[in-house]
Amino acid sequence: MSNAKGPDHSRRKERSRQVILSAARSLVAEQAYDKVTVEAIAARAGVGKQTIYRRWPSRSAVVFAAVLALSEGADGQSVALPDTGDLESDLKLVMRATAEEFADPSFDRLLRALNTEIANDAALAAEYREKLARPLDEAKKARLRSAQEAGQLDPDADLDLVLEVLYAPLFQRWLHRGGPLTPAYADALVDATLRAFGPARP
Amino acid sequence: MSNAKGPDHSRRKERSRQVILSAARSLVAEQAYDKVTVEAIAARAGVGKQTIYRRWPSRSAVVFAAVLALSEGADGQSVALPDTGDLESDLKLVMRATAEEFADPSFDRLLRALNTEIANDAALAAEYREKLARPLDEAKKARLRSAQEAGQLDPDADLDLVLEVLYAPLFQRWLHRGGPLTPAYADALVDATLRAFGPARP
Amino acid sequence: MSNAKGPDHSRRKERSRQVILSAARSLVAEQAYDKVTVEAIAARAGVGKQTIYRRWPSRSAVVFAAVLALSEGADGQSVALPDTGDLESDLKLVMRATAEEFADPSFDRLLRALNTEIANDAALAAEYREKLARPLDEAKKARLRSAQEAGQLDPDADLDLVLEVLYAPLFQRWLHRGGPLTPAYADALVDATLRAFGPARP
Amino acid sequence: MSNAKGPDHSRRKERSRQVILSAARSLVAEQAYDKVTVEAIAARAGVGKQTIYRRWPSRSAVVFAAVLALSEGADGQSVALPDTGDLESDLKLVMRATAEEFADPSFDRLLRALNTEIANDAALAAEYREKLARPLDEAKKARLRSAQEAGQLDPDADLDLVLEVLYAPLFQRWLHRGGPLTPAYADALVDATLRAFGPARP
DNA sequence: GGGTAAGCGAGACGGTACGTCGTGTCTTCGC
DNA sequence: GCGAAGACACGACGTACCGTCTCGCTTACCC
């Protein structure tokens, strides 16, 4: 009877936490973002507002945590990129998949909400980079490093820059709705990136 | 003699319009965006709320119009890029200047507000592309076409793609505060772009 | 040589005046009083707001004028009470008719609006007494004086008081919706009044 | 221990209720009625507007409740009329006191506001009759019944009618500002009423 | 019969208050 | 004894009218 108090509390807390985050997620996925209020989340979660404010300081933080929770549980393995030895086709596979993801309306709304919050809150942006962006970027950079070793990529290339050149155009086009995110477009980005950072020319 | 129709009437309307947009602009530049309320704009402009709602349907629209008005009056000339004949140095000049602009806190806030609105409103995004982005992009593409003719750029390059590869990384790094926007970074983007889309190799 | 200034102007003015008052009257008669706004009157009259404000200082004044205009044109004759020589039956006739008038919803609304305004505006109340109440009261007092001469009423009775005792209960019961205004009730008031102010007892 | 149901909850609610009604009362007593806005009441009470709208549907209802609250707590005793055995002098005492009350500017404003509301809202009028007018009328009728038993009043008289004949003239004169409410006027109303409804003649 | 000025309809304007909604805090009650 | 439920002070929302202020247009008078 070491601690009768602890375990149930934690379990209870954890449970309401999950309910709230899941409610936030579903609201963000299905509605315009300005309808996603703390009151709406509390109502959907069947929870008092105070239970939300006890844990997070603002709507932004809840929504951020909700999105963050999505990618948690995913271990290093699961975010690893394919490595067939052929960088170009591996990247095209990944870029096409990424482009396709953006087409899902729920994912689109979720990501726009996330971007809205981090664009206007430096602290959240830092947390985003640390907890969400970095792990993904590291996985991608691992694949690039493998390509460098295989002589398929300039060994002096700044991998962060490579990632930006590869992904940022897709991101920007999506954010500003600047055009369709077709497989051809995904391929073109990979081609351009490989021309820019491919093996040093003779 | 310009137009017989309602000269003083128009002048009156135009004046209040300018006062409102200017008030919106100054508020956006100096405060957190969620303090930029319609009431605050009306108060700063010395105007009734209804006078704002008569013209624009929402805060988003006012703010957007305020930013838009900044770039109006600028004719084709004024947005033309330098053309010394040396594409690389011309682009580096422009990219460094762009990177520097983002460092201005007022401009930063203005642009974040703008991006927040257009990310969440497809109609506004379309207007943004049409009225703000396109004219600038056309000016840039004019410079690139000139480079193509001079044999400094692949004649088959998709110029929209070139622009995205050049600018999107800068934009993304700024939006997500992913790192400092140094001159070296600006140069690196130009270098990468030119490697990707430079003259066709032999 | 009526007046050198704008003979037809007056006609124009007079016409719009009538249109406004009639619009006010019809609005008051058909809607809840708080929907009778100056804008609504102007719209119904097909008139600019300024045309109303040029003539009257407030909604109260317009409504008051509208009601007042109803009773204008009525000469002394037309408001004279019947005089058959039998005071009791003459008064009962009049009181029953008055009670019946209150039952008309349009008249009811009109009179409630009027009472609302004069209860809250001493100047309007004075004008009401002078222009609306007094002429009617004088007509009634004329009938009472005739009754005094005929020995049907105490020659020393204060006729203003007599009128109040006769009418005020009806007015109050109507204003506070204190009960039905039946013919029997009208008769009872006449009976009570005649008992109070009938011919002096021996 | 008085009642198990919501003791502290009720106390909190009750407190804000009292603060609001008291603020409403003081505003009505000291200002023109159209300055008595819901916002003004909320501000004076140090309360959010919503707290008012949670309890009452409109300004009318608040003001009415404020006036109503004045007379609550008054038990049957406290509204009983004097009964010295002499109806005439008892009534004159009461009527003179009533006339005097109307002279107090605060009371005047309060009562005009109340009458404005009940004249334009049948539901409020019904509540007024039930909660305010009736208890007072019952107290008065009790005195009249005592007079009937003492042979000072016609035993067949309709007491509601007696009250109207007695009070309505005073009320009307006050509402329309038809003249001064002097003690002599109060006496004259009592005299007239007693002549109308005094003991049956031989 | 053409010029002119007063009066008009229309409605924008700076304001005030409306009644509603969401915020973040605080209190109460029920499980 | 914690948490749902929701009241609370606050502040912005978007709307309705207020009373004032142009704006052209109409109209009816004057020469």
C-alpha cells in the first residue's frame, strides 16, 4: 500500500488529457479554425473549462499539444525514410506521399491551424521545431547522409539547406494555395534539388 | 476634368478609407495581432465601426486591404529588378535585401498578420496571389527571362518553379523562425538555385 | 398678398409634412412602439431623415404631432357633446363610446405611444393639455354647465374635478389593463359621478 | 442548516441580484429614463452585462424588478391603512400622504419609468397588478370593508370602483401633470368619493 | 425658357447601446 | 476531494438608430 493515491490519479489525469486532445483534434479537423474555442473543446470532451486551463495556458497550446500528440508514440524507426540505395526514387516517393497528405481536408485544416499558431507565437514555434520538425528532419537528414556516403550527394552540402530547398516550395505552395500539388510537381522539386546538391561535377 | 461623377463625394469616401487603412496598418505594425480589433482600428482612425463594416466584411479583409494599399501606386517600373547583366549578383542583391526586410519588427508583424489571414481564407489567398504576389513574381520572372536570353539560365526552366526554389526556403525559415536570415544564407539560396537551373550542361 | 415668400414652397412643405405625419400614424398604429423609429418613419414616408429633423426635434415630437393632427380640422362643433336635456343618459352615451374606442388595437397603440411620450416629457405634456385635452375638456364642461343650469348638477361643483372623477378611472383601468371596459362599467362611473356631484340635497 | 439546497450558491447569486437591482433603482431615481441603459446599470453595479441578461430579458424587466424589490419584505401589517373609526379623516390622511409622495423627484422618476414599462408591456402590467397593485388595493379594501360594517359606506358598493374613483384622478393628474397635488385636492377626492359611495340615503 | 437657389431623397458619417459570445478566473455541488 | 458545471467580470463582436452632414437632383420662382 505504498501509494494508494498516485496511480489512480495519474491514470485519471491521463485519461482526461487524452479526451481533451482528441476532442481538440476532431474539432480542428472538421471546422473552421475560429470555431475551435476552448468552450467547444470542453463541451466536446465532456469536461469543465477549468480542466483545460489547468493544463494549458491558451487555445494555441491545446491545439499544439493535440497535434503533437498525434506524432508521439511514433519511435525513431517509424519515421525513417526508405533507403533503397536510389536517392532520387526514394525522395520522389516521399515527396509524392507528402504532397498527397496535404490534399486530405482534415489534415489540411489541422496543419493550417498549427501554422497559424506557430507563426504568431515564438515560444510555440520553438517547441514545434524541437518536438515536431526536428525529429522528422533528422530522419530525412539520415537518408541524405547515407546518400552522401554513396556518392549521390555533394559531401559538403548543408543538409538543412537541402531539406529547405526540397520541402519549402511544397509548403509555400500549399500554404498560399499557389497551385496543385501534383506528383509531377513533387518530382520536379526532387530533380531541382538533386541538380543543386548532386555529386560534385568533374 | 478627370471625371464628372461625384468629385467631392468620392474625395470624402476616399479620405475615410485612407484613414482607416492607415490606422489598421499602424496597429498591426505595433501590436500583437490579437489586439488589432475592429474597435481598435475604428478608435485609432476616429471613425465609427459601421464605417468600417460598410466597406469590409471582416477584420481580415480590412487588414488585407491595408497591406494591399501599401503596394498600390507602385507602377511596373518601381518593382522591376536590377539587371546589370550578371544574374548571380543581381539575385544576391535582391535576396539579401529581402532577408533584411524581414528583420524589421513592423514589417515582420505586418507580414505575419497577412499570412495568418490568407492561410485561413481561400478567397483572401486568391486575392493575395492576384494583387500582391503576381505583380512581384512577374517582375522577377522578367529578370529571369532576360537571363535565359543571355544564356545564364536554362531556357526550358519553369520560372515559377525557379522562383519557388529561390524564395520559399527564405519564407519558410522566416515564418517558422527556423534560423537567422543572414546574407550568407541569401547567397546560398541563389547559388543552389543557379546550380539547379543554370545553363544546360554540355 | 398672403406672403411674398414661396407660395408654392409652402404647398410642397405642407405636402411632405402630411406624408410624414401619416406615415408616423400608420406605423404607431400597427407596430410595437419601439419599432417606430425616425428611420422607419422616413422610409415609410419616402422622405429623407433630414426632412423630419428639419421640422421636429425628436421622435416624440413627430409622434405627438401625428396624433395632434388627427384632431385638427375638427371645429368646436364636432367635439360638442350631445345635449338631450338628460345629463345621465348623455354622459352614459359618451362614456360607453369612449370605452369602446379603447378597444380598437390601432387606437390603443396610438394612445399608449402618446401617453408614453407625455409622461416622460413635461413640455410635450403641456402641449398635450393645451392642444388636445383642453378643447375636449371644454366641450365636456360646456355640457356640464348646461346641466348645472338645468339643476341636474351641483352649481358649486368644480367641473375639472367632475371630469376627473368621471374619466380618470376609465383611463387608469385602460392604461394598466386593470379590467374590461364594459358598458356597465361606463354606466357605473356616470352613476358614481352623479351621486358625488348631483343636485345639492335638501 | 436552514435548507440543504445550495446555501452558498444562492447567497452568491442573491448578492449580485441585489447589487444590480439597487444600481438600477439609483439610476432610475437620478437620471432621465433613456439614460438608464443596461450598460449603465451593469457599470454602476460593477457587474458584466451578461449577468444581467442571464436573469432578465430586457431593461424593462430589470427596472420593474428593481421597483418590485422595494416593496418586498413589506408584510401585510406594514401596508395596513390607519383605522381610527373615522373613514373620512383616515382616507384624507392617506390621500394627502400619497399626494406628497409624488412630489419627491426620485419617486416621481421611478414611478414614471415603471408606468412607461407597464403601459407598453402587457405581461409586465399583469405582474404589476398582481405583485404591486393588488396587495396595496387589498389593504385599502380592508379599510373600506371595515367602514361598510360601521355604516360609513354603502354596503353594496363595488370596492374596486370606489378605489378607482378615489385614486385614479390623483394618478392621472400626476401622470399628465394636470395640476398641483395639494392637500385640498386630496381632500376633495375623498369628499367626492364619500358622496358617491357613502351610506345609502333614507 | 433658362438660370438659380431652396428643399428634397438619399445615405454616409461619428457615435452609443444593443444583445451575444468567448475569455480566463472563481465557486459550488455531486460522485 | 476532485472535477463537471457553470456563474462571473470583461471585452469584442456585428447590428440598429441616433442626430448631423454632405451630395446631386428636382422644382418652382425670377428675370
